[in-house]
Amino acid sequence: MRRREFEEETACPAPPRLVELGEVVEPSGKRVAVWAADAAWSADRGKPHNGNRPASEIAEVAWFDARRARELLRTRQVPLMSRLERLVKQRG
């Protein structure tokens, strides 16, 4: 399911390896599952490098450093960012 969901949301093939970061339940009851992937994306063009256009769910693509990303995340999603940062440090 995660690969299909990735492809539906981004309009590009899922990378070979997706690493599950976890799931949070928002106050509304919405479940948010998050995975990390090592993939190339062209933020300046707002589309993946393979030339596909993002799915209609994507209004904008932008890159942020970890500090700014934490500011933009919902409170319950911040621990997922911490997990991602730990993974990146391990790959070092």
C-alpha cells in the first residue's frame, strides 16, 4: 500500500527502499503514516527528476532545513522528524 500511496501522491515511481518513520493520529482522528526515501527531487522545478508532473494533491514543492521543517510540522508530527534526523546521522 505505501508504494501505491507514494505514487498516487507524487505521480512518480516509489524509490526501491522506503523506511517507515511511524504514524501519528491527529486531533481530528486522521492517521498520518510517514516514510523516508533517498530520492532525487527537483524542488526548483516542482517536479521529480524523471519529468513526471506532481499529482493534483501537490500544490507546491519546497525544501527546508531541519529547523524550519520542525516549525512547519504539526506538533504530533515533530517526533517523526526526530526519527528522520537520527536515520540521516546513522548513514553519516
